[in-house]
Amino acid sequence: MKNNKKNALLLAAGLFITGLFCTSVQAIPITGSIDMSGTATLDSTLLGSADAATGFSGVSVGGLPTGAFAGTAGSSVTWSAFNWDVPTLPPTLWSFVSGGRTYSFVLSAVSVFTQNNFFLNLMGSGTLSITGVGPSYEDTTGFWSFTISNPTGGAHANFEFTFANSQTAVPSVPDGGLTLALLGFALIGAEGLRRKFKN
């Protein structure tokens, strides 16, 4: 009887340890593109002399989001203020929730590509995260563009933001058979114990 309890405990421990090795989930890189638009409040009424976005309103996902962003069109997006003259980078530039997932973006670099009273184009890079239900995504770096166009050269309001990551998703790479071997040993051990208990 003592041996049966000991063998049962060993079997349970073996199955638990095997389960730990077999449940690892490989995250996949985020691919695709997303566009947003809304109203930006800048720190100057003239586009050419602005060096910070102090507030945002009415921002939503537009166009046809692709890749990991597919199905998020129309989502309302929360933005944080940021500065591009002497970059002051917020912990999270923007975030939104869609389909049980939280999409967020951390700004890591910003530079002025073009700026005058008629047009502002900021470019840079950052890291996107997707958490929640569905596939497990790894935080992924991509490139972004922020533009405000003002044909009259006066006061401005609307902006457009584009994020793109063209990195091709890499399929999961087999682990060389270690997980399968451990599972096989566990099943062989379980069958051996089953026969022992049966006898």
C-alpha cells in the first residue's frame, strides 16, 4: 500500500513537471498597419512654430487596419500629450480596447521630417503591445508617422497617425523534440504505473 501511494505521488509529480514543459506558448510578432485621426491641440496657433501636442480629442481608428489590427476600425483611442522639440516621451502615447484586447503604443523616438505653417510631419519609432484574449503577441517595434495638413496656413486641428510594421510573422519553430520526448517519457511512465497498479 505504501508503494502504491509513493508511485501515485511520483506519477502526479512527473505529469505536473511534464505539463510545465508542454504549456509554453510562443508569442508572435505584431504585423500590419493602423491609421488614426482626430483633433490635436498644439502649443501654438501657427503650425510652423508648434513644438508639442498638449491634448487630443475625437481620435478613432480609421481606414482598413491590417494584420494584427484587423477589425479595430472605429475604435475610440486615448492619446497622451507629447513634445517633439525637446522630446518628452509619455509612458504610453496611445491605447484603446477592441474585441477583448488592449492595444497600446510606447513612443521611443520622434523627429521632425517637415514643419511649416502649412504642413507638419513627425516620424519615428515605437513599441506596440497587444494583450488580452486571442493570440499571444510579443511587444514589437515599428515605424510611425504623424501629420497635420493646413492649406490656409492659419489655425489647425485635425491630425493623422500611421503605424506600420512590415515584419513577416515567423511561424513557431519546433523546439528540437525536447517537449515531445518529455511527454513520451511521461506517458510511458504512466502506462508502466497503470500496469503495476492493475497487477
